[in-house]
Amino acid sequence: MKNRSAKVFSRSGVTVLAGMISLLAGCATTSGERDPSDPWEGFNRGSFEFNRGLDKAIVRPIAKAYHYVTPDLLEQGIENIVTNLSYPVTIVNLLLQGKFEDFGEALGRFVLNSTFGVAGLFDPATIEGIPRHDEDFGQTFAVWGWKDSPFLMLPFLGPSTLRDGIGLVPEFYTDGVSIASSEFDRYEPLVADLLTLRVNLFDLDDDLNEAADPYLLVRDAYMQSREFDIEDGETELPDYDDFLDEEEE
């Protein structure tokens, strides 16, 4: 449940994030028993309900229509293109984390798919057996020492943490989707990225609708998934069925 929608962060979002951090500092209270990883639960729940309302009214219906009318082969090609455009984020962060062998593989994958893969439309790197890595600035900050960070539900962007939210700032300057939309006024990659993300989340819709507390399901699953990402899979992968069972008790 990693937050790929973080890629759509804009320059104006830097100012918004700074103001949000100041607001959250005032929202944290000691009244009631709180999960220490979620000191801003009131704010986060409000953002979660806002995001769900926006999704039900606009995002999901558009994504359903896109998925219905777009041939599978073309839809896969579009996903390949936006994934390749965003891959420099992974390349940069592998270098910053000192994972030089993985950095070489990621760079080779990007070059191969950008050239012989026709700007990422096809994925010859996978056919050649080049592994796909997935890193971001939030993971890099964790590798540098910022391991624990409070949960933060970002309006429009979805589940995150304070660390990962701040990581959106440098990510904007390395993500090809964000660069294309900002520097070249080309919003097609941005729209394609958002639609691809939402289509890939269709399988989770039923789980959220059936959960007694969808917010807790999303929060706990996200936090454990991020721990899994940061530890490079050395922790146990979250069992989302367990979260659903706990909600039913």
C-alpha cells in the first residue's frame, strides 16, 4: 500500500506542507488514549474522510470508465510509460543509500526501457531479467537514521508519514511525471499516473468497504508496509487478512 500518489506533489505543495506541519503541532493533545504512531488522529481521520469522499464522487468513477474503455494491452503500455518516467526517483535514492550494485541495475533498466522499450512503452528490462527496485526519499531518510515517524494522512495524496511527506519535496524534482507536468505543461503523464494508481487499488475497495474502521485498516497496513520497504523485506510482510479479522472482532 505504498503511496505512489506522492509523485504528484507540486512546488506549491511545499508551502502547504510547511503550514500543515505547524497546524498538526497544535492538533496533538494528550486527551484520551492515542496510538503513539498516530498523534494527529483527529486531523488524519478528517483527511481520510475527505479523500474517500473525493474518491467515491470523482476519482473512482473516472478510473472505472478508463479501465473499461482502454484495451488491456494499451493500459499496460501506459502503466509502463509512467512507471519508467518515475524511475529516476528510485535511481537517485539507491545512490543516496549507497546501494551501488542496485543503482547500476536500476540505471541499466531505465536506459534499456527508455531506448529499446520506446520511452518505456515496453519492458525489455524485465525480459532480460534485470530486477526492478523501488526506493523513495522517505526510505532514504529512514536509512540515514529517521526510522520512526508519525502517521500523516495527506489531503488528496493519501497515507504517509511526516518523514515521507517531507520526502515529497525532493521527489518532485526527480520524478519525470512531476517534471513533465510542471516544466513542460504536459499533464497527460500526471493523469495517466493517477488513473493507473487508482486502477491498481480496485482490489482493495471491498476490504475497505467491509472493514469496521477503514481508517485503522489503511493506517496500520500502510505503516507495516513502509517498515517492510525500509527494511528491504527483512521484516514480515503485513498480513492484511489479519487486519480485517481484527476489525470484525
